[in-house]
Amino acid sequence: MQRNSFVQMSKLSNVRGRIYYISSDKKQENLYAVYETTDRKFWTDLAKCNQAEFKKSGTEGKCIEARELIIALPESFVDYSPDGLLKYMTDKFKSQYGVDCIAALHHNKRKTNYHIHLIFAERNYLDEPIEKIDNMKARLEKIVQEYGYQTVDEFYRLFNNASSDYYDYKEEVKNWEAKYGEKSLQRKLAEKQAEVKKRQEEQDYIYRPPTNRGAR
């Protein structure tokens, strides 16, 4: 039966479960090939990262961990090597969009729908992998405990309180200096000196003797 290809895209809220479903011969009766551009651990880390960001944002609904394309192929494509065909199309997608993928080539039960499931990430690995960040957090926990704090959260809470008190103190000092400080006294002294000088000049003008215009 002649059929044109089409593409359908969906959002995935459980990318690891979906990967298992499309790539397992226990779940797929007609599974011909599976191809991955990265290891499975990437998807675990991706899910953790997206879930953490979603929780932090406070957004309602489900977290989108990745997306999936279902690409229906012409039946004539069965003449190509399944592994070669899947690798070519997946690598082409990664090269075009710069994202990691996992793909599986299937037939439906009646073998009337030859298609590819292509799952792709919307972000790449962080420069610092999650394991390194976790190690940094553990080390930070150890450091604050050495200084007598129970947890990092306790340290941050006390630090924030101390910072607030410190900025309040700085504001009070600033207000005091504006009212009583050295700069304020200098300004007032300068104003007083200017006032005395002006008063003296006015007095000099009032009592200044008349100019002698010359005798006749």
C-alpha cells in the first residue's frame, strides 16, 4: 500500500519510562533497531534536572522532560538496512538541531505502519555534571558542620539574618553620619563661617567712611 510519510510530536513527562517502552523487545512485537547518540544515564540526569527546575518554578501541571517524534515512513523503506536507516535519520536530526536522541524503528502488529520513534532532549549536558554538583553540596555540608552548623540550610538562614542586621546597621550609621557625623559637622561649620563672613561684610559696608572726593 502506497503511503506518504508524516510526523507527529508529543511531550514526555516520564522520559525514562517511554524510552524503555519503545526500545524493549518485551514491549514491542516488531522492533527492528534501536540507536542512541548518548548513554542512558544522560536521560536520568535530564529528568532530574528538568524536574528540579519545574519544581523551583512553581508551575502547575506536568513537567516536560523531553519530546518525542513519531515519523511514519514509506513502506518501501523496509528495503533499507534497519540499523543503517535509523542511524542515518537520527544522526541527521542531531546534526541539524544539536540535541541528543534515542530512536527505535518499529512496525505495528499488522505491519502496515513502518515508523520511527525519536526521543530528543531540549537541553544538553551541563558543563558541570550533576554528580559533581552533588559532590560540591556534600563538601559544603561538611565544611559548615566543621564550623558548628548542623546543615547548609541552617548556615544560610543565620547568614541571611546576619546580613539583614548588618545592612540595617549600615543604614543607621549612614543616617547618624548625615545628622551628627564628621561631614555633617564640617558642613555646619562651613555654613557658620560663611554666615559670619557675610555678616561682617554687611557691617563693614554700613560703617565704611565716606570717600574723600578732594578739597576745594
